Amino acid sequence: MSLEEAKVRGWEELDIILVTGDAYVDHSSFGTAIVGRVLEDAGFRVGIIAQPRWDSPEDFKKLGKPRLFFSVSAGNTDSMVSNLTAGLKPRAKDAYSPGGKPGLRPNRAVIIYSNRIKEACPDVPIVLGGIEASLRRFAHYDYLSDKVRQSILADAPADLLVYGMGELQITEIAKRLQAGENVREIRDIPGTAWKMEVKEWKAKKAENDPSTKESTKESTEESTEGSIEEPAEKLTETHVEIPSFTAVSQDKAAFAKAFRMYFLEQNPVTGKGVIQPHPKTVIVQNSPMRPLNEKELDHVYELPFTGEAHPSYKEHVPALEMVEFSLTTHRGCFGGCSFCSITQHQGRMIASRSIESVLREAKKLTEKPGFKGIINGVGGPTANMYGMDCKSWEKKGACLDKACLHPGICPALDTSHQKLLELMRHLRELPGVKKVFTGYGVRYDLALKDEEYLEELCAHHISGQLRVAPEHFSKRVTDAMCKPDREIYERFAEKFETLNKKCGKEQYIVNYLMSSHPGCTLEDMIEMAEYMRDHGGYTEQVQDFTPTPMTVSTCMYYTGINPFTGKKVYVARGKKEKAMQRALMHYKNPANYDLVYEALERTGRLDLVGNAWTCLIRRRKR
């Protein structure tokens, strides 16, 4: 992070500089740390500029000019999510900053950082990466501005964009630049996106379709078919063209169509390239990069991470506390929740580490100062998908015509928890380990498939509370979310209670619930409130739906259309209705009385106001 540290290593200059909106924490839960360690392992000299001031280019010069390129990331989360609440108010804390201090990264960090780098070092290539760049790689709905924005590549002065988990891509880019290739000639790496000049695009379209030759003389950016590939017969084999930025920003049906088209190409086995014209450039996404195999994943997570924040920080970084003594076992999630971006970033296919690799990392944890015998998290995006597989993944990837878990669990899916059980048993037996907790979300529909796993979970791996995410109790809403029905949750809750009694433990389920998701009406929220009243599910763990780029739910929120069925979807847009929906989740809170009453009045449910136990609120003067 400083030239002095580089000189200690004998480095006179750096090959690559990573710029991040997070504090620099050398832990494998932080994307910048992984990328830095992977590049270092490949023989490159890497520097990191963390949370630079963005009002001038000076901070971007402090490590000198990198020999190969700058790589820019907003950090572990989109900068808008880091900075703003669901109500678009500034957050009081930033978990990825020293001391939790807010305001150390700008909104739209990737674009702003890239502009400052271009001022500081105008001739150095810029490669974008991380969640913000990955999920804004096409024209997308932006919640802050409430409009469709261009691809981040069209707005940032960058040369390449790495999407998804980027170890293979970033290393290949570095090696090819090292070999002397021009960054603008690197157009074929899977898992990357790049931009083509409009003139070049029009010329290639004309080559593929002589009838379009005249259009190349025009100055408009619009095009509706064609491919960057030659010859013309390769048109349908390698790329699909989705509706342009102009089309999707003016027509919500076109937005939904574009979303559906690129969503169906996010498959590393069968996915094609995707092209989207913009007013001043053409965005070309190459087909997705394959997931790392077991050996590669083991190697990445066993690189020499210190597991600590950079020593220059005088205050702790809260996000590290959550993961310092945790273990990542796998990547990917086939849950397919509509509001989750993992499908578009890590993919639906599970990539798992070996048991031996996880145990080696666990042993190192036990040797760290401050380790008190508790491993507080074992898992990935979902705790209990470790080691799971599907016969179709190797040959055709995850299915395009159906979901793995919704409306029910696909019979082709291997849902065995045996590998996970074996791992957890070995972890419990490690010297120095007192407890091994499942700190990540358990997918309860999968857990129900394996009573042995659920029993061991209750007996050994819960610290009094198990956090699960039913999100809602109305079938109409859970269907829109692609979440399990309420009946499955009830079966899980009943089995959980039974097994805890068998273990002689008093443990509880803590539910995560959501309001204002597309498809959710006030009537649905009242149904949720009644369910909580009747089943004791009242919880503080609630959130209002926040539209984030490239999720199915955000597409539905913006367009009011389900992109896969074409059917209309109800969307709560007004601040008042959203406030009422959220208030219904906390109907017991006196501060929410007026909002709850108004919601009940508006829906004709004043029968829920009174002194009977069936009522949500008491009748009183408002």
C-alpha cells in the first residue's frame, strides 16, 4: 500500500495497481485481497490503493505508474448499497471502512475512480472488476436516479471489464499484457466485456448482411441484428444482440426482453456472447468464464492471506470481525432467489473446495492469536450446498428452462449432505476447536431432505438461534421471489423443534422477512402480519426490498413485467405504501400505529383493529 513497502520487497515499480472502495483487508472474504494474492502468485508485483480521496488524482499517483494496468473495484458491495439505505438515506456506518466510518467511498465509485486514474495516468490501461462493475455491465435500472443507465463500460474510461469471479480472467489479462499485447486487442477472454466503436460495429454488420451497408453511412447507433463474428453463418452460434440502450431506456417491454436474453446466456457451458449497442459505443460481453475446479479453488483459498487488516489502520474494520474466524467452503448458489445477484455473479453451479483444504485452513485459524476455539461460520452463499452437484452441469451447465429448487427440488439434483457432514465432523475434532457454528444461511428446503444433517445441525452447529430467510408467508409473493412455500417452512420449523427437544436444547429460528418485493400488495403484508401473530414469528430482522442491478426482482420492479412469463407484476412504488408495508412487519411497534391503521383501512380490514386477541392493533384515538 506504499512505495516504502514495495522497496522492502525489492520492487522498484509495480506491475498492477488495484484500486478499491473498501479498506484493505488481507482475508479471502475480500475480493481485492483474493485478486491481489492470485496475481502475486502468478509472479506479478501488486500494489493496492484503498479508499482513495476522489476529489483529485493525487491519491491515484501515490504508488507510481503501474507497468501493466490499473484494476478498479468499488469493493465487496455496490457503492450505492454501501452508502445508501433502502430509503436512499446515507448509511450511518460502513462495515468495510476502518471504524465503520461512512463517506470514505463515492457513489458510483468505479466510474469516479476510473476518471481520476485517467487524469493521473492517461496512457495506462484500466480494467474494471468487482460486484459493482460486474452487475452494471449492461444497460441497467439505477435505483438512485430512478432511470436506466448505460453500461458502466460506456460511462467509465476503461478498456476491459471482468465479470463474475475473476481470478482466471485477471491473470490471463496480466499475462497477455506482459507479453506485449495491446489491451484493445484482448477481446476473446471468457468472463470479460469490452467495447467496440460504433463504426466498426456497423461495418461488421454490413459484412454479415449486405442489406445493412447503407446504414453504415448514418450516424445513429441503433441496430437490431448482427454479430461481431465473421462470417455471417456464425451469427447464431457465438453472439446474440439484445435491445439497445436507447430501446431499453424508452420501452419497459424492451428492457424485460433484454434482461431475459442476457440472463439466459449466463451459462459457462452453453452461453453465447451478448452485444448491446449504446449511443457512443457497443458493449460486447464474451461468454462466461468457467468456475474454478476443486484444485484451483483449494489453491486460491490457501494462498498466504494474513487474515488481517492492513497495519496502517488504527481502527478495526467491522466486516473483518464477521468473517475473521470463518471458512469459505464453496462458491455459487442454485437457489435462484429473484432478488439475489449471485446467479449473475457466481453462477448456479456449485464449486467446492476439498475437505482436506478446508481443514488445513481451519488448523491455521486455530493457531491465530485471538482464536478462542470458535469457528463462527462455515459455508458459502448458502451454508448447506457444499459438495452438491447435478448430472447436467458438466455437459450443459445449469438448466435454462427450469429452476433447481422452485417450485420444488429438481430430482436430478444431488442434495446429499454427506460431504458437508463429513467436513463438519472433522472440524469439530480439530485440536483447539470448541464449537463450529453455521454462520451462513441454511436453505431449509434442502435441509429437510436430510434429517441426519438437520439433527447434527441442531446438536452441534447453532449458537441458540438459527437464521433462515423465508422472506414472506404469502404464496403469491414467495412465488415471485422463487422461494419455498410457507408449508415447507412450517415443516422445517416443526422438525427443527422436534430435533431440538431430542437434543435437549432450547434453540430458536430467527426469520428474515422482506416487504415491498415486486408482486407484494398490502393484502399480502397483512397476511404476513396475521401469520406472525398466529405463529410467533415476530422478528426484528426485516428489510424493505432494494432494487440492485441485474436481479430478476429489479427487472420486475422497474418494468412491472415478469421477464420470463411476460405477465404483469404488481409493484409498490410510492413511499407511503412502502412505509405501510414495512410497518405491517412491525405492527406491535406503537410508532407504526398510524401506518398500520391506514393500511388496514385502505384494504377494508378494520376487523383487525380492536381488543380481541385476533387483532393486530388496539382501537384508540389516532
